[in-house]
Amino acid sequence: MTETTAPPAGHPADGHDLIRVQGARENNLKDVSVELPKRRLTVFTGVSGSGKSSLVFATIAAESQRMINETYSAFVQGFMPSLARPEVDRLEGLTTAIIVDQERMGANPRSTVGTATDAHAMLRILFSRLGSPYVGPPTAFSFNVPTRRASGVMSTERAGRTEKSVVKGAVYLGGMCPRCEGTGSVKDIDLTALYDDTLSLADGALSVPGYSMDGWYGRLFAGMGLPMDAPISTFTAKQLDTMLHAEPTKIKVEGVNLTFEGIIPKIQKSMLSKDPEAMQPHVRRFVDRAVTFQTCPDCQGTRLTTAVLASRIEGRNIAELCALQISDLADWVRALDAPEVAPLLAGLQHLLDSFTAIGLGYLSLDRPAGTLSGGEAQRTKMIRHLGSSLTDVTYVFDEPTIGLHPHDIERMNDLLLELRDKGNTVLVVEHKPETIAVADHVVDLGPRAGAAGGEIVFEGTVEGLRASDTLTGRHLDERVALKATPRTPTSTLAVSGAATHNLRDVSVEVPLGVLCVVTGVAGSGKSSLVHGSIAGREGVVVVDQGAIKGSRRSNPATYTGLLEPVRKAFAKANGVKPALFSSNSEGACPTCNGAGAVFTELGVMATVESPCEECEGRRFQAAVLEHTLGGRDIAQVLAMPVEEALAFFAEGESRVPAAHAVLERLRDVGLGYLSLGQPLTTLSGGERQRLKLAVQMAEKGEVYVLDEPTTGLHLADVRHLLALLDRLVDSGRSVVVIEHHQAVMAHADWVIDLGPGAGHDGGRVVFEGTPADLVAARTTLTGQHLAAYVGA
């Protein structure tokens, strides 16, 4: 009888079930070491600026992406963004990282929800097979492809020889409407906004951004023979046409070959081809003033040619289907009986059902991608991964619950768990207790923000976090009580017959002099009501979630205007020019040009960033740093946190009242830990919005409209935000907040709830009254979730 051997104790390959991080020092991380379980849902918590994104995105995900990029050939790497190695001693057990962030989608005006998710491509194939009358291949239904006709000699390379054939009138079909070039709208430029015809070119008649007569533009205009000193009203028709509409013309100016182009074609190429969201603020203001967009009269905004619109399936053309709410389109596809394209229909069906499952069934495929909120964009990107066959992948999410009603957060949690259950590692940066509660593992960073953060203060289970004495642990079960005695409105702002997007002839009176919260499930019409009917009025200041435009040279001091009075104070104290105290002007270190770092391009390899050896990262010339104010030089002032700078600029010889006022607003919005010279590119989403709020508070607005100000806020910071909103109201301002956070609803004086559902199931006011009445009635989804939140 043979002796049976015991089975081997596990395969060595099965032992790699941890992601190990040792000595992470990216941004404010203080030599952090952590072990994360694979194939589990790990949530990272902590106050804004505590180092969550530095650990998850700038260390783990960045190194994974860098190592994957290194597997490509040198030729391919030359076309890819170059990534520097993160500041970390050791990383083990990494898997392929897929980042699903909040970056808004597409700065291209032709990008839509359909084109961004392959749904439009599938519909085009469907119409090329089943559409009647037949139009052509799938490209014939694309509004990004123009129809082209060609005649002449066509060469074909075959087996080392070239065959030539004569082509007569070959047609390459595309669906782009020729009038609007597939954008759905035509642009009409108001000439009075381009120039003042009572002035001459030399006197600055042109009001187009970038057209200064002091530089090459002045020489170009003169080189084209345009009179520089005569008022534009005296120009001949030919001269005016040259100035406005001239085709690109090569001319020689002072011995240099240059190209002159008329103002209008130049504007169309450099400004109107961009998405308005991607423009710099001053350019966008000009475009808003000078350009009117009207629905294209040829295609009625569908972007497609008449031939394409005539092709139908079951009585509907492709534009009508793209305009349907996605949940309705899914029902239409489900009812379609076409065995010859069954696999295509099954794929399209799954894709459209994924939209509904993720809470985006209220969108339509023709919705421009640039109009999606950060949360909607993130969930649209998620759709690609839900049907993916990949496993053992690390998915990295940045606050996936942004813009979600408590009702929708439950569905988002299910999707995160579904990704985990397929065998993936899911890393989530999150503040909402509902999502923290479903985590397998929690990593809490802190104890505070900025320089006072960057450490791991807790690691373990959700129950362990609750029992811990960390800031997150203490606030996890904390609840804001319903306001016992709401304020009485001083007056109301009437909205009547609002019909923007899905609103159904909504009439409502928004109370003023109080804190009013507009709420409802995602897609119920909150933003349409507030931005469509309240935002444009006089005295209304809007603080939205749009990204702050700025390079790595921009910082809180430059963005808020704080640096201007500080430079003047330094200049006055030292008897020199203010320009010396700007790292973008005369005071800049000559070696790094005021950037504080030297960037070395290494061809196909990653660009290396190293601190400038001459200024040691301080950005200024040594001579500038000899000038001081109150015993500190300009570099030391920019390194100060807001709280320290408040005391510095409050009294003594360094007293600067204008700077002190800006700093007080920064402290009020909870940014006391931020250093004045920190690059804007390193700020989190919540920090950027609060920085905007601090700037807007200086404006003399009577009504403040805030779009989800709790975005990116830790539970502990929500109380600071509520105190700030109270201070705004008590100072005589009215505050209207679009919000899903139950703490803000409970603290409100008045709630306007939209719904009952999303898309065409919403668009109505389902409740208006005090939070206590909303909880007592419990007739809406919001009322039910708020009642559960306050324990009523």
C-alpha cells in the first residue's frame, strides 16, 4: 500500500495578495508605509489636503502607469505623456491601474455622450444595415465626417508595383451637415464687439484678445496696406474686407516672412473651434459678448445631412433616437426585432442598460460631453469598465459619489462591490459615510491638512475606525440636527414657467434672506432651475465647480489678488519696483525663470523635474531676497500658511490691510492651512471650489448661488461650511445651495425638492417648505433619506 503525500501548502504565486508601499514622500506625505489587500474595496479617508490623493493617485496609480508605459517601444513612448517616478522608497505588488477621475470630458464641441461611449458608433452600424432608404456605410451617419468627392489618378501599391487608375467622381460619404460643420449651431459674429469704428487701429480700435498694435500685429496690419491712423469708419469696403475676412496671405514685413489672416477666420480657428469650458476666462468673456450661437437652419441642430435624416428604422431616424432619454432608447432597442444584427443589438442593449444601472438613464446620447458635471463624467467613464472582461486590475476612484443623491449612492456602492467581486482591487478616495460603510479596509490619513497631515492615523475595518479617536472616526456617526427655528424670508425671487432642459413649466418662489437648499435625485432638474432661471440675474454671484484656469506658476496668492498689495508693500518698504517681487517678472531667478524647478527633457524618457540649484526652489534672484518686510523676504512670505500670514499682515511694519482682508476670507472658507505659494495644480477639487468662494465673497453680490459646496469636504469640515453659510446669511446676503448632503438640508431654512425621478420622470417641484416639514411628510425620496439621517 503506497503512502499518500500531503497536498502542497499553497502555490507561491498565490502569496502576492498585498500592495505594499514603503516610504512614500509625495507632496505632504511623511514617509508613509502601508499594506493594502488586493481584490478588496479599500476606502481612503481624511480631511481635504491630508494626503489621500498624494498616496493613491500620485504614488500608487502614478507608478503603475509609469511602469506600464515603459513596456511600450521607445517610438510609442515618444507620443505619450512622460511620467516622473514618484517619491517613494519601494512599491510591491502593483497591478495595472485604471484611473476613473472627475476630470470633465472632452474640450471638443463635437464630443457627445454617444461618441464618448461607443453608443453612437453602434447606432451608426445599425442604421447602415437596417436604415431605409439605404444611405451608405457607418461613416455616412457620422456628423464628424464630411462628404468628399474626388476625381483624378488613384495609385494603389500592390506586391512591389504601383497600379494607377483614373477615378471620376468618387464619393466618400459622411454625415456632417456642411452648413454648421457638424456642430449643430451656426455662429454669428457681432462686428461692434470686434472694434470701435470711431478709433484708428493705432489707437486700439480692436477689442479682440491678443490683438495689440505694439507688437507684430501692428506691423502685419501696416504691411497689408491698412491705414493705421485713420478711424475704421473711414475705411473703404475693400480695406474693411481685408481686415475682417482676408484669406491667409504671405507678406514680407521688415525682411521677415509672415502670414496675414483676417480677424474673423482667425477667431474661428483659434477660439470658436474650442469648447467654451476650455477657454481662458478673458477669451470666454469676449466670445460670450461677440458671438451669438443659433441653431443651424439646415439641419435644425441635428448636425446631420438631409439624406441621413431621411433614413429611418421603425419610423425613427438616428437624430431622433440620439435625442431620446437613454432609458427610453434602451426600451426601443429592446423592442427591435432584427435577427440579422442580433449580436450588435445585444451589445448596444447592454451598454444602454449600463447607463440606467449607474444612474445616468436621464441623459441623451446627443448631450455635449462638455456639459456633464464632474460626477456625471466620472460615471460615464465607469460604463466602459462595467462590461470589461479584465480582472486583477486596480480601479482607482476619486470621490465617485460626487453629485449623487443619497438614493443614488446605494447604486454606486453596488457597482463598486460588483467591480471588486469580479476579482479586482478597488481603491476609493471618499468622504461620504454611506460609501465608507461598505469598505473592506479603511485607511485614514491626517491628523490635519497640509503640513499638519501626511500620516496614516488609522488602518483597519470600518468598525475599528468608528471606535478610533481620529477626526474621521469621531465624525462618522455625527448628525446635524434639524433646524428648530428657521429664519423668516425677507422677500422672494419669483421663477415662473421655467422650461430649461427637463423642467416642466416650473413656477416657484425662492425665499431671500435665508439659507435655501435646492435638492433632488441626480438629473431631476436642480441645476437647470438654478442656472437657467436664477444665475443670470443682477446681483447673483455663482460659485460653480468649474476648474480653475492656471499653470503651475499660479498659486493662491496670485489667484486671489493677494500678491498685488504685498508686492507694493515690499516695494514701498525697500524703495524699489514692485515687479522685482514677482517670480513671473523682473525678480525671477534667471536659471529656472521663476518656476522654482528645472525641467530636463530626455527625449523618449520621462521629463525630470529637479529643484533649481541657484534659487533652491525659492523662484527669486538672490538680490530680491535681500529686501525684507517685517523681517521676512518675499519667498518666506509665500511659504507661509494662511493662518500665519494673517498674524504677519495684521500689525507692525508688515501691516497690509488689503492682504489681511483676502486672508480672512481664505480662513473663513476653511483654507487656513494652505500655503500662499502652493501651485494651483496641486489643489484638490474641494480646495479649488473654496478658493473660488473666497474670491467671490469680495464681490458685492446680494444672492450667492453655490453648486454642491460640500464636494471634497471631510465630515468635520462640513460644520465649518455651515458656519460660513450662516455668516453669509446673517450679514444680509441670500444663499441658494444646490446640495445632496443631508447635513446641509437639515441646517437649511427652506428646502425646494425636485423630482420625483430623473430626466422626463423629474422636472417638477415635489416639495417646498422647512426641513422639519420635509421629514414629517416623507412623501419624497429626499424626505425619506433625510428622516433616516436625523433618526426621525
